[in-house]
Amino acid sequence: MTSLNFIAVVLALATCIKATIPQVPGFTLTWSDDFVGTAKSLPDPANWIVTTGTSYPGGAPNFGTGEIQTYTSSLENLALSGNGTLSITPLRDSTGAWTSARIETQRKDFVAAEGGKMRIQGSVAMPDITGTAATGYWPAFWTLGGAFRGVYTNWPIVGEFDIMENVNGLNKVWGTLHCDVNPGGKCDETNGISANSPCGNGTACQGNFHTFAIVVDRSVTPEKISWEVDGKTYQTVTETQLGSELWATTVHGGCFILLNLAIGGSFPNNVLGSTTPIEATRPGVPMRVEYVAVYNSA
């Protein structure tokens, strides 16, 4: 075999390497999806609901955020790669209308048991786009309280854990807790209790896979939630900050997991200081996901 042929084989094999769901010391795996499946197919419907349109039935328009895209189930917006990743791709048509994708887990009962812990973790690559061309991009990996499903008007009291959000192609991510009432309340809505962090491993957030996680810890007093990027904790919120009653409402119920890539809306607008997207925003750059996993410890 010539050296060129050998290199070609190695590269071909590399493209087929699939991420394995990692073991986490002290935790057992409760649920996961490694997005293994046929190329150009939707994610497993046993695991995921594909949300379409611009709002939930009876819910706030534009999903309450001002985002401008329409979510679809088109394989152009949402598809498995065939190599163990999921892509969510925002597109813009000739009229200037944007489409993208949003999925949420069928299960809505992910929870930390009393005295235990829950870890929700995923490997996600932000769209590989920065600068003006990324204006209005808003990829996210997050949860909503299970009580939200079917009601759609009871946010933020149901609780929301933003495990990872990124806007406008900036080389950092945000982790946020939403709770209580809007506006204001203990979580300062609509801002939430938030912090941001660069990605780790010496690589940019954009275009590279990074591990994002939250840990809900009910084994300690006061109970707490911690946000991590690449194994480094960058924010912790405790029961003391909310008070025991609101904490229980926000944290002790089950939740479901969401993945989406919005275009425009309040968060990218506020960070930029003006309306997004803009004419120079470039469509077609996907958010990629290797796996999502939920772990529990007794």
C-alpha cells in the first residue's frame, strides 16, 4: 500500500469513528442517545419529539424569545450524519425567511432523587462561524420542567436549566437558571441567574466538540446546581439563593431536554445591542451533537 493510499484509509476510518457514551465515576447511565443511524434520517422518534412551527399550541409567539425562524422536520434542517452525529442547520430562502430545527426528549421525568444527584451531559460543536456572518446564531442545549409540556403558559415557574447557549458566534458559552416569575423574581427574569465561560481543551467553541453538563446535587445541604464546560465548573446556584419552596418547585420535578438552533431573538439582540439577524448573516452552518446522556447517583 502506498503512503498516499494508507493516509486515505486512515482518513476514511477517522470519519467513521463514533463517540461513545462516557462512563462517569459515581454515576450510572439513565438514558442516552449517540445519534447513530442512517445518514439523512431524523433522530430516533422513540427518544425525540421534533417541534415545528413558531410556537407551542397556545404558547407565546416566537417561543417567547422573539426568535424569527420557523422550525421544521425537513432533513435539510435536521438530520443524522451516518457517522454518529446529529446536525441542526439553519437555512434562509430566497424571500429571506429562515428555517431551523428544535427537538426535545420524549421523556420528561429526568430528575435528581432525594439525597442523590443527576448529571445531564452532551458533546456539542457550535456552528463553525464567527464574526458578522454569525450574527443572530443562537444554538442551545437545555431543559424545561416536565410540567411545561401540554400547558405551554407556565414558564418560568416550571424551571429551565440552560446547559449551554451561544450567540453571535462568540467564543464563549452561557449557563443559566430560569425560575419563579416573569419579569423579575428570584431569578431576575428574563435574564435568569447566569454566567459565561470560554470553552476548554485549548480550542475554540466554534467548530470543535466540547462537553457541556449540569449537575443537580441533592446529596448536600444546601442543595445545588453546577454548570460545567469540559469538566470545569464555572457557575453554582444553591437552594439558599431561591429559598426552599421555590427551589423544590424548580428543581425537584422532572424535566425534558432540548436541542435547537434559533436565529435572532432577545438573547443575541441584547448581546449585540441591535436587532439580529442581519443581511450579512450566513445560513447553512450546522450545530453538531455527538451524544446526550443523563446519569444518576443514589
